[in-house]
Amino acid sequence: MTEIPEHLLKRAQAARERAAAASGEPSTQGGADSAGATDAGAAAADPRISQDLLDRSKAARPGGVAVADRQTAVVRPDPQSAGPLGTGPGGHTQRLLTVVKSGSIQDVKAIPVDKVHTWPHLLAIEFVASLACTAFLFVFSWFVNAPLLQAANFNQTPNPSKAPWYFLGLQELLTMFHPMIAGVTIPGVGIIGLMLAPFVDKNPSIKPEDRKFITGMFTVFLMFWAILVIIGSFFRGPGFNFTFPWRDGIFFDL
């Protein structure tokens, strides 16, 4: 049971004296420890309580048991008491002593949720975007013809012989390193590094200024591959030898 504040005990004593004066009985200090919570409740509410409630409090006092909790404090009569009981609705004698506002003991904070379900929010947008891209390519191919070269002659190899632009970076690496290093080791290290990047940088923020590590890592990877593609496309001539495009021309077909 929680401890009764001193000012409530004093108000309870004053209420007992007023009740004893109203009924003509002498005021007694005995039983203050056992019924202190009951009398404190009668005075804690307000001095202007009705005489009926004071009479019911005095009737329940001899065997009353004070019960207090965080939210409300009530007085429950002792079933073993032989004294008269003032009954309320349903035969109960509980009454409210005080109410503690929930805001003073509870700290409720709403956590914002910035996540949505993949379906239909994300997939619907991606489906509409794919339809728009398909329609654009269909209209573009209707008006613009794709340039095609003549049929390939397996007896004549073109010089220089270049891979498509997305493989030119790998072809450029083959001119610098052993095929095992250029074709397996370097691409493998790059792919493994990109796979491990989310586990190294676990910052959930989507702002670029908060993801400096992963942004720098991807920038290095992108620039490394872009430079190799540019060199292979514009700076390689016959025999895949290094040339200057402003002097010897461009040996690259889109």
C-alpha cells in the first residue's frame, strides 16, 4: 500500500472531528493507523462532502481496509467486520479518493512509420513505368531505323575488332593484365565488394550526406569502369593499339 501524505492525514483527522461533533460522539485518535486511508479519502476529496457520505464512512470505519493503487484509491469493507455497512449500488462501499492524470505517469509517443507494402504501392508504379518505356520504344522504333552492318564474313576479321561497349572495359583490362587477373580476379573482387557493401554500411538513412562510405565506394567503381570503356571506345585503333582520336580518328561504331 502506498504511503499516505501528511497533509491528507491532517485533513482526515479534521474530518473525524467534524463527524464526531455532528453525531455527538467524542473524537478518538485510536485506530488512525488502520483507518487512516479511509478517513483521508473523506477529506481528500473536498470538505464540502455530503453528510450521507460521512455517515457511510463512519459506518465502514471499524472494519474498513484501505486499498490504494496508481490510478484510484478505494475503501473496501472487511467481510469479517460486524459493524453496520452503508451500501451503494450493488452493495459496494467503494468510493473514489483521487484520480491521477495519465499524462503525469505515462509517456506515450507515436512512432512515425515510413514504410509501405510492396504491393500495390511499389509494383503498381513499376508496372506503369514499364508500360511507358515499352510504348516509348515502340514509337521510337517506328520512326527511327536501327543501323545494321552487312552480313558478317568469317574469312575477314574487322580491324580493330571491338566488343560491345558494355564489354569494352573488360577488353581493355585484357590489354593490361593476365587473362586470369583481368577476367576473373578484378571483376570478382568488384562484385564481392558490392555484395558486402550493405553489410559494412548499415546506415538506414537514404540521404547522400549520411551515406558517404557507400557513395564513395560506388563512385570509385563506376568511374573505374567508365574510364576503361571510354579508353577502349575512343582511344583504341587498328590492332587495338592506343591512338589519339583527334589525330587518327575514331574507330568505334555505335
